Amino acid sequence: MLANEITVFKDKVRIDVQTSTPGLAFERAWSNRQTLTYEQQEFYVVSREDLIASNSAAARPVDLEDVRLLKAGDPPSEG
């Protein structure tokens, strides 16, 4: 296990490599991953659902604001 989080910067693109993520198990996150393409390069990112779970578990104000914004795009629930 790494002692520090790794962040890679290049121009306007920021990539965070996390070695552990609160609220997520690797197996679940991997099975739910999304594939994106940037400049003809495919890469995997955490799913929206798992990002919400992780940010909710972290519970820092910035994370909770991200959760609010991510959920703002959800369709209204029936019920």
C-alpha cells in the first residue's frame, strides 16, 4: 500500500490515482467502471453511482457538494 495519494497533472487534465477509496470495494468499482476516450486514448473511470458512494463516505464539505451536484442531474424519483 502506498503512503501517499498520487496525482498526475498535465495541462488542463488532472488524474488522481487512489490506492484506497472510502465507501468502495475495488471489485465492485471495477465491475461498474466506465470507459472514456480522451485524445484517442481509452481509460477507465469510476461510475457515477460509485463516485456518489465514495464522496458520501468521505463526507468532507467539498465531497458532499459534489454529491449534491451529481444527484441534481438525477431524474425525479417516482413515489
